[in-house]
Amino acid sequence: MDSLWNLKKKLPNKKTMSPALDPSELYLRLKNELLDLPGEDAHVEMFPLRARTSDVLKSSLNYRPSAVMGLLYPVNDQHHIILIERQDYDGKHSGQMSFPGGKKEESDSNELDAALRETEEEIGIPGYEIDVIGKLTDVYIPVSNFLVHPFLGYLRSTPNYVINEREVKSILSFDIRELLIEQNKIVTDVLVGKGNTFKDVPAFFIQEKVIWGATALMLNEFKSILKRFAF
């Protein structure tokens, strides 16, 4: 497996990114564009050997509902999105990059409530500060039997994090235009579990973090939407 340093050295110099959209314009454009989702075609680009969620769900599955929140916020003339790096633990998603979120509990009235609750529990951002923009396409995760409902939300100002250190190792915040830089899309080997390796996995490589799996699928759908914008 290539080291993160070697992966970084392989990337060509990035071109200067074009200006971001005004916050209110971005919010309204995204709200409209989420009515016409790219869907699973965007997922397949980041995991070509994986079965489509819609095909998997045709079978009778006792899947577990979960939800995540992709949070956007303004940084000067840019717009950032938030990911978390999960703590290392003896589990299937140890150390992975993901959106804040988790499984739907009995106390949650719906998946959106679950996404908002988990976001506050993991990084301390209360739901009342989040303007919900809309929803991306659901993703089924075979290894944990979760059906993930991904939402997008917007913060009007820079977030004040209160990190749950039991669950979150670090926070990654990056300009959404990073997704549009093709050199940030890589193919690499990923170590999973106890010494197992997934070979030739499509991923995003941003700020020295490899983002793969379900999170990469969701980000790639978001990327497909951003390509419609005049960046």
C-alpha cells in the first residue's frame, strides 16, 4: 500500500480554484439541485464492484436505519464541508473518515432527527443551528448492515465544536471545490480490520486523509451536483 506521503507526491500541482458562490446563492441552488439527484450512477464511480443499494434492497433485508449530516458553512469567500475521523476501536468502521451520524434510535422520530441528534452528540453542533438543505441518495453498507440516509445542512457561521473524544479522533473541514479537483481522486489499497486489505479502492485524498467507502460514495454524488454549478 502506498503511504499517504507517496500518494501526495503523485498529485500534480493543483490549479487555482475559481471563486465560490455567495452563501445564500449556494443554499438555494443546492436545495433546488437536490430535487434531481445523480443517484447510484455517482456511487458506482467510487466503488465499481459494489452492488447498487436499490438492487440489494429488493431482497428482504433486516437492515438497520442510520443517518448522517453533511454540514456546509462559509469561510470568507469559500464554503467548507465537515467530516470526522472516527476513533480507533474494535469495530467495522474504526478510524474511517465519515460524516457525523449514526444509527437511528427509538427516541428518533425519523432519520433526520437521528442525523441532527448524532451531529450534536459527536461534534457539539445543536440541530437548531442547522438549516437543512435536503437529502442525498441512500447508501447500504453491507459490512455493518446499515442503510444510511445522508442529509445536507448549512451553518450560517463557523461552527464551535465540542468533540466527543470517545467517538471522534479529529475533524476535517475542507473547501467543497476540493472535490472538483480530479487529482484529489485516487485509487489505493485500504487496510481494514485485522490485517485485511481492499485492493484498488477509488477514494478521495484531501488534506492527507483517504476518504473511501460509503462516505466517498456520498461525496461523489455531491461532487456530481457541484459540477452543475458555474464555479
